[in-house]
Amino acid sequence: MVLLIVQNWESLRGFQWHLMPGFLVLAFFCHAGSLFGTFVVWRSIMVQLGSPVDTGVDFRIFFISLGARKVPSAIWYAGTRLVLYAHEGVKPSLVLSALSLELVIAILTGVWTFVLFQPYYIFLGNYSGAIDRGVLVTVSLLSIPILVFPQLPAELIQRIRRRWHKDSSIFTFTLNHTSVLIWSLVYLLAWIIGGTSFYCTIRALIPDSGIDWINSLGVATLSTLIALLNAVLPAGVGLKEIAIGLMLQNWLPMPIGLLIGLAYRILQTLDEVLWVGTAYILSKLDAKRKNNPKEV
């Protein structure tokens, strides 16, 4: 990614950029709203699984762990939550189950979001029909069993964990249709708001790019799903930005699209730094309150 930017630096400098601060601010707040939606789902999952901690603890741990998500491999992200929750007396098995559910819901709703507007995407070109059929079949095979049998993911997670841990007292849990449906709807909304943030980022830098909201949503959603490779591949760093550059070629040259992806990454990072900072400050205040209860 860096090499592509360096090689095309002169064309990037010569491009007619037009900064519109209003759209940049809107992009920032849309991304913040999307993140908060994912936290709402996380909190609900923890409550459903019987977590003993309150909303404030979940808020602090959820957003502090965002910093670890920027490091390649999901080990650091999951590990951060495991360690922080362990300090609060929450069983690792409960946290791992919640992380597994969160990942399944995030991926499935991301695919649903992509499929919802798929007939209107221009960037798919001649592959639109084949992708449409293939994705619909895949989504149906994955989603229908979960919606009809909401306990299915719980059973699969518990079976896997029993193979790793022979302890018969391993944590178990149940799910219901209402919970799975609410989590899915909230995550769908989070994906759509996140795609709107990407659209606003493009408008903030190139007002006359020609790309509409639906195609921006599709590019943002698919590139984010591709970026989930970061969870298993260290080489996944930069995949999202490269994917954005490739998919925006119907409207912008590849190097410009790549820089748009990088700008969006920076905006997301700054937004997340704000959330992480807020969670860290709240964590310190809570620790001070516990150590000096008379001062509160």
C-alpha cells in the first residue's frame, strides 16, 4: 500500500482535492454511532450470557480493547478483553463465547447488508449476476438455520470448547429468537451507518466524485469484510485500503481511491482513539473511587 502511494505521489499531489469540513465531521460522528451500536450488541450479549458486571465496566473494557484491534491477529483483541474481564471476575469461557457470538453476528449481518443493495452496485461490473446468485445461496445456507434455530451457534461454540477443555463444568448458555433478531438488526444498522461514514468521507475530500450512497455502502461493507482477514493473516494489514482503491476505479483512479481508503482509516482511528481515551479515563476514575470511596 505504501509503495503504491509513493509510486503515484506526483499524481496524488496534482489531484484537485476540495475539503468540505462539514462532511468530515458528519463522517466522524457516523462512525462513532456505528461503534456505539456494536457496543450495545456486546453489552446485550454479555447480559444474555449472565455476565455479573454492570454497563460501565462493559463500556470501559469494550472500548479499551479497540486499541488492540489495530494489531494484526485477533489474539491481541480477544486477549485484551479476556485479561480485563478476568480482573472483574468474569470467566474466560463466558468472554470467549461472547466474542464468538459477536464475530458470527458481525460477519453475517455484514453479508446481509452487502446483499441488501447488491443489485444497485456498479463496481461489481460483469460479475454482478454471478455474485448475486452465489452470495444469496451462501447467505441462505448460513442464516436460515441460525434464525430458525437460534440455539445453533451456542451449541456449536460449546461443542468446540468441550473438545478443547475436558472439564464437564464448562460454561453453557442458551439463546432465543428475540435476542438474535435484536442483535442482528442493531448490527445491520451499525453497518449501514458505517457505510454512510465512508460516503461522507468521500464527499468531504472529493465532492464531485460521482459515487452515490448505495455504492459507497457496498464498497465500505465489502472492504470491511475483507479486512476481517486481519484476524488470521498478519499480511492482512492494508487489505481494506487496497480493496477500496480497486472498487472505486469506476469513479476514481486507483491511487486516489487508495488514498481515500487511507484517509478513512485515519478518521476511524482518530474516532476510536477518542472512545479509547474516554474509556481509559472512566477506568481510572472508577479505580480511584474504589480506592478512596470517601472522596466520591
